Amino acid sequence: MSDDDFFALPAFKPDEALVTLKRQLRDLKPLAERGTGFEIGGKRVIDLATDATTLTARLAKRPATSPEWQTLLLKNSADVRKCVDEVKKRLSRWEQDAE
């Protein structure tokens, strides 16, 4: 075993990360889980998908019937945390815009 193996991060498991991400997003009010994503007031704002090595999150720039999407490719746990932080920022911004 080389020194490099000692510090290797565990393999990223997109299916497990998806479960964790959905749990964290469910805790954020006013998000409502619908199928493969989340909505606010019936408008889709987050879409989630997995493949063999990554988790893909599409975030709406703002709630709309046909939103403009930003795609985030999540390849590790740090990316998942950044995604949750980004969703929190957007929810806060959307709440301020609604007032």
C-alpha cells in the first residue's frame, strides 16, 4: 500500500448522495418534493438525476412555469454541500424578491 492510498477519499456513491441530498432539501421550507425534484408553489425549481459516477442537479434561476436552468455536476460530497448552500441562497433571494 502506497502513501497515496492512505489519503484516498472513499468512492463517491451517487445513489447514496441522492438520498442524503433529498433529505437535506426536504428540510428547507417552502420546497415540496415531487418525483425527481422539488417545487415551490407548483413551479419546478430543482431536478435531480444520477448516473454511474455523478449526481446532476438542475437549479432554476428563478421560480417560473418554464424556468431557465443552471446545471451542477456533483462528483463528491463537497459538491453536494455546495449545492445545498446554493439552494439556500436562492430560496433566500426568491423570498426577498417576493416581498
